[in-house]
Amino acid sequence: MLKKRSVTIRGHATSYSIENEFHAALREIAERRGRPVAALIASIDVNRPADTNLSSAIRIFVLKEIRQAAARG
């Protein structure tokens, strides 16, 4: 189910809408990296293409992380 969430990144409040499963995976990735979810989202935001919205960028990031983990075995 799609859920809208709010986060403050670099002093700016913003929101994103992603499915609960993507959010759970994002939290797991942040935990493995020892970073707060907001810091991870800030990094995703800075590195996303200008024509990609934040919600899509988060989904793409999570998918890439899962694929990389699967490739490592």
C-alpha cells in the first residue's frame, strides 16, 4: 500500500510516497549502513536526476541495492 511520509533533509521539509515494502527495505539499508533514514534519503535526493521525483528515486535506489546484494550472493 502506498503511504505518504514526511522527512526533513538539509533543513527542508519534504514528502515522498512509497509502498510499505519499499520503506521497510529502505530502513533495512539505512540500518546496515549505520545511517538514519533521513540521511540516506538526503543522499538519494542529491544524486537523483533532475527529471526523477524523490519517490521514484527512492524506489530505484532500493531496487539497485537489492540487485547488488543478490549478485554478491
